Amino acid sequence: MSAVLEIAVFNIESALLAANSGADRLELCENPLEGGTTPSYGFLKHIAEQISIPVFPIIRPRGGDFLYSDAEFKQICYDIELCKDLGFKGVVSGVILANGQVDYKRTKEMVSLAGNMQFTFHRAFDRTIDPLKALVTIIETGAHRILTSGQVPNAFDGKDLIKQLVEIAANNIIILPGSGVRASNIKDLQAFTGAKELHSSARISVNSSMKYQPISMNENMKNTYVDAAEIIAMKENLQ
């Protein structure tokens, strides 16, 4: 059985294209320039009605750090409940403390609130002060997986730490390498780390179809989509 390929998507067209190109699971996001934020209700509902493969919405109220106020955390909890009500199979979220430790109390609360949904602790993990301690803490919350690039921007560059995490995690939690994963490196990354699931955005920028664009606005009207050929090639390279 080949490894699971999760694709991060930022709009409805990309979600449909990724699902039809062989993705095994989708991470549903908005606002790629902020690293992904919680999708709107309309986006969530449309996906719930149109996509049959597992979809995990990201629950992140804003870009920036992963240190949240009480009001922001309440928003996170409401969004987790909404995803559960809409029938999603999982959610992706995470909170850390100002000192770089995993916020065990809040993460535990989120995992409990998710109920039967799987819970992925996202790349807030890559901002923790001690990744091995963070791994143990996240396992103790009951989370199902950790999305990580190995605490560097590109997962292939972080492969040594990722391999260590996979080995320590054993069967207690899934380590999901992501960031900079493409068809050109996914096979080697999987072989080196032993990861059974891998994550990519397969991202491309596409020029706007607008025929009229006022020069005076000085805007870049490109849109973010997924590269179907890249997804197909990644699936072919997975073992």
C-alpha cells in the first residue's frame, strides 16, 4: 500500500482539481500568503458537499504566530465544532505558549472537542523550543499526527530531524513531512525518513483571466492553484 499524499488547497477550484488528480486527503485553507487560515463557512460547506476523499480544514484564525488570546481560542473552538457538524474527517490546528512550549491544556481541549475527527498538530510544531519534548507533549494530548518541516523552511532540509521524529513516534502518532515537498524530492524524502504520509501544496501561480486590469492600481492579480501534473507525479513516486 502506497503512502498517503495530502495536498493543501486554498480555493474550491484547487480542491476539486487535487481530488481528481489522485490526492488521498486535502488540507483545506484560505489565504496562502499568510500560511493558511480557517476557510469560510461557504467554502467548508461546498467542499463537504462536493469532495468524497477525507478533508481536514485548518483551524487558524489569523496569520502570524500561534499564541492566541482567549477570544481567539474561543473562535478556534467554535470552528472545530462547525467542522464536526459539517461532517469533516479531521481538523488541523495547534497552539504554543510564549516560551515556545506546546500549550498542552488548550491542545488537549481541542483534541477532545474534535471528538471522532482526527486532529493534526500543524507547523506550530516547527516553532517549538524543544521538538522532542513537543513530540511527547502532543502525543499525550491524543492528537493523531504532526505536520512538520523539521524546524526549517523546507522539509527535505529538515529530513534528519523528521527521521528522528518518525523513529521516536513509532506507532504513537503519525509524522507528516511537509513544506517544499515536490515530485523531485518526495521519493528520497520518504525513503530517508520512513514517513508513511507526506504533505505538499503542489502550488502554482496562475495569471488572472481579467482582460482589463488598470495599470494605475499596480496590482499582481495572480491566483494560487495546484499543479495537477505535479500531484500525479508525486503519487507515482510514493511507495
